[in-house]
Amino acid sequence: MADSDLKEIERLSELIRKHDHLYYVLDRPEVTDREYDRLMDQLKELESRHPEWVFADSPTQRVGGKASDKFPPVAHRLPMLSLDNTYSEEELAAFHQRVLKGLQADAAEYVAEPKIDGLGVTLIYEDGKFVKGATRGDGKTGEDVTSNLKTIRSIPLRLPLKKSERGVLEVRGEVYMERGAFQRLNEAREQEGEPPFANPRNAAAGSVRLLDPGITASRPLNIWIYSLGHCDLPLPDTLSGVLEKLKSLGFRTNPDTRFCRNLEEMHAAVAYWDKKRRDLGYDVDGLVFKLNDLESQARLGSTAKHPRWAVAYKFEAEQAETRVLNISVQVGRTGAITPVADLEPVFLSGSTVKRATLHNEDEVKRLDARVGDRVLIEKAGEIIPKVIRTLETDENRENPKWKMPTECPECASPLRRLEGEAVWRCENFQCPAQLKERLLHFGSRNAMDIDHLGEAVVAQLIDRCGVEKYSDLYTLELDQLKELDRLAEKSGENLLQAIEKSKQAGLARLIFGLGVRHVGQRVAQVLARTFGSLEKIMNAPAEELEAIDEIGPRIANSITDYLHNPENREEIARLQERGVVTTEENGDAESGPLSGKQIVLTGTLETMTREEAKRKIQEAGGRVMSSVSGKTDFVVAGADPGSKARKAEQQGVRLIGEQDFLALLKKQ
Ligand code: IVH
């Protein structure tokens, strides 16, 4: 079975890398932590059986995600480790046995505390003054988010220390958002035409990592402090003592910690919290057990990733039973049709659920969910719950099987499902439902960022002002807007101002806003930086796009298809005529030191991450390509360079080291 194990290792690694990117880079996770942890555990298990296949770039070989380059890096004085996970009573018992064995003791006392589903941070105090706060990042290096953390009122900026208590005190905790506050925030966002956050954790993480602390201050964030980092102050000799001390200094420590003196008490704590967590008002995804005695903690120490003296027990996602009242379909921006179940309202994880997604036709078939069925739904950290299974088992039950409609519910065009795709689509580009979603996307926060362009306004602009395409937004006049419901003169003016302002949004936002299939924010930024103007992208053949690192054939084809379509070209011309900027200031810096150069990166650089290197090259006017070709100007080789360096040598392409690269960047 060895070969299939290798394949499985590769498959799991690839999948985890994808989810890492979604979670850490895009703040847009697609799986629950529990599902993610399971994948990781499977990979670890396979790797432990085949140490020869533990590759240096395996997802198991790092502590966590990577810090982005938006904020200055902070090297953690003590690493911010993550916790090993357990999912069953047996696994918890095995942890306890390991602890007893490691300590050569027959009893151990733990502090059990809810595991908060938020963003881990560290707060550094010098002589009692809050001087720096950072995210966990990859566990070794985090991001300096001091200004944003200062906006959280429960973080003390000054500690009531005694004269003798001088030096550095570093405390660690979890920033989170209460569910009620999260829902209110999302409602406000939706009204303003901004995309809602998927769950409280994303909302908290996104808010801490905003570039404008003024906006962070308006977000309802809070923090629980649960441990120490580096500390120069004299300390009690137990964790519970430390927590007491932190509390007396004004930190918000969880009042609900419990002592467990044996395995029975640990199991009892799990049962207690699994129930209680539903009434907490914030998301708790597990329970953390930590040895209380600090000297024993030190004796057990840590592996590269986890302390041996602590473990997390992960709860199952919360589920509820309800009935399907109707199954309807929703039309998305690209015409994708999503079946959705309307449900008998049921309370789950802090909110009332009325709808759940059924994803696509195959999923409805797999579940065999029908109108009238009792179903089990789950809210796994996301706001959109999903139907897990139907509780009706009679194949011949009266309710007929659900069928995908053959026509679009909005415009009655025939629906089509392309081979190899899971989704059915309405292919009518003029479909009002698609148009509405497209305009909402165009105006959304990460695209053209047009304030006041919410759902209600967009629907009326289409129905009453004849808006059919993006460029129509730029010919709207105040008189037309006065007629609209719920849009007083003042907000009409505000909307027009916001539309006017969006003309300067820049190329990256425009490309993202156009809604080209497979082109997300990241790809839009890469395109804007690499080419600098929409004309240049329009004139680039698919191969040239594909040669760019981060752009594969699927994306490249989608872009060229879009830009070669005469209607889209006309629309772009209209946007230009109406003053929408289609260049990027930073893009293809004509005068930059690497202007026009095609560069390939390989190996690990010492002074910067791969992301930073890419950005620096792009800012200097160069292009980062994924593979070495005749057009490559040079290859930058860091430590442990890969096959790209060999290929460069074979092809006679110039190979330079990190120092030379840094020197090139500096040249004017
Ligand atoms: S104690 C050595 N306690 O979970 C790590 N962590 O997977 C000691 N977390 O990075 C951490 N709630 O961000 C601890 N009550 C709690 C926690 C907690 C959430 C997070 C923390 C950590 C991650 C570990």
C-alpha cells in the first residue's frame, strides 16, 4: 500500500495548503476547524508511518499560517505554539496518560478553559505600559497590530504594578466577537452593500487586521487573556495563580475555568461545556486542558508545534433538527444556480435559522432532501448553515423527489450544466438577478467600494433608472435618484459622490469588480501590478498571462475570453469614456529598477518571505514568472533552490543570489 500512501500524503498536503491559503491569506475558510484538523491529523499519521516522505514543505512542518506583509513583522520572543487536538474521550485519556508517564506521577491537575474561536494575539507591556501587540502569524513571527489592539477597551494600556515589578510582561489571549454583535455588524454591512463576514472569527480576524484603526475601533471586539509569554516579573507557581494575578492587574480572564484532578473530572468538564457553550453568546469550539503546575509544564516542555502539557478537546459542530418548507434556487452573479432549503425556523448557535444551503444539484440528490422532510442542519462556524442529512428514510415517501428547474426562476432562460461542472447556470447575461448581483459585487468593499449601493438601491436602479451595466452607474443624475424609495436627497447626493469617487479606485479594484470568472482579489492585484493598465492586459495573449506566477491556464483563459468578447470591450471603453481610471499607479513602474524584467524565484530567501519578494519585484516594475523560459531575465535563488535553478543553468539564464537581488532592488 506504500504507493497509495504517498499519493494520499500528496493529496492531503495539497488540500491543506489550499485551506491554509483560504484561511490565513484570504480570511475566507471553506471548511470548519474540525474538518481541517482531521485532515492535518490524517496527514501526520501517514507521515509518522513514512518518515522518508515528510517533505520540508509539508503543511505539518510549520506551526501555523504565514503572516501577511500588510503589517510590520514581530518576532515572538517565545514561540506562540498551537495546541494538539483530541476528538474523543479515548484521545483525551491518552493525553492524560502521556502526561502522567512524562511526569512519572500518578495524578495531575489541570485547568480547563473554553477554547475561543477567534484570533490569537500577544500583548507586550514594558514597566506596566502596553507597548506592542501582535498576531500569532506562523507562531514565530506575527504582525504588529498595536494600534488596532489599542482600540479594544478591555485591553489595559497601563498596569497597576508595584515599584519592584519592572521589566517585560507578555500576555496572550484570543480576540473575538460576540455573536449578537457579529449579527448586528453584518446587518449593517449588508445595508451598506458590503459583503457580510462568514462567521464571528473571520469578523474578528478581519477587524484586527484592518489598515485603519478608526474602523477597528468601531468593531465590537473583545478579548480573553489565557496565558503568559515572556515575563520578567516574579510569578506564582501555578497557572491558576498566574490567571489570578493577571486578573488583579486588570486583564479579562475567563471566569469559567474549572479544575480537573482526574480523568473523570476532565470528561465531566467536556460534558458540562458541550452543553453550556450554546448559552455563552460567543463561539467556543472546544475546551483547553492545561497542566496547572508550572514546574511540571516546564518539565514536559514542547514539541516543535505543541506544548506537551496542554491539549484541546474539539466539540462537534452544533446541529439542530427542523423541517424543509420549500426548496428554491438562487441565481448568483455568474448565473450559478444554488438550491436553498427554506426551513421551519429553528434556533441554532445563537441565532434563528430559516434557510440552509444545499450547494448544488448533486448534493440534493445525495441527500435526497425533499420538501416536507425533517432534516438535520449544522452550523459549523459559518453563518450559512448546511443540511447534513435528511431524517426521513423511506425511499417511497409521499413527497416527490426534488428536481432542478429547467428554467431560470428570474428570467425563464433555459439552464445549462457544463460537463465536468457541478453547477447549473443561467446563461442569460441580461438576467435581472445576475445583473443585480453583478452590480452589488462591482460596488462592494473590495471592488469599487461604492458606499450606499446596497441591495434595495441596486434593485431600484435596475427597475426604475434603467441601469443595465456598470457604466450606467456613471451617467446617473440626482433627479433620477430623488424618485427612489428610501433615498432622500441627501443620500442621493452621497451615492453620486461615492460613485464619482469610485472612478479613482484603480485598476486592481476595477478588474476584481468586473467579475471575471476565477479572478479574485489576489489575481486582480497581480494583474494590475504586472501590467499597469487594462490595455496591456487586453493585448496580452493567454500564454503571457499564464507565464505569470499565480495564474494558471484556467484563469488565463477566462481572462482572455472575457477581454476578447466585443461586448465587454465596448463596456470597458464606455467606463473609460466616463472617467473610470483603468491604470494602476504602482503597476509596471516604467522607471522602476526592474522595469520590464521577467524574474523567477526559487529557494528560501533569508531577509523576506516569498510574498514580500514578489511584491518588491512587482513594485520595481518586474514580473514574477512561475517557470524558467527563454524570456526569463534572471532567476533569484535563495537557500535550497529547486529545479528552477538547474533549469536556469541548463538554459544559460542568469542566476543571482539574495544579496545581488537586494542590490538590484535598490538601484534607481
Ligand atoms: S492556551 C500553547 N487557551 O487556540 C498554547 N489557547 O490551537 C496555549 N485558543 O493559538 C494556548 N482559546 O489562539 C489557550 N482558552 C484558550 C484558548 C486558546 C483559544 C487558541 C490560541 C492558540 C490556539 C491553539
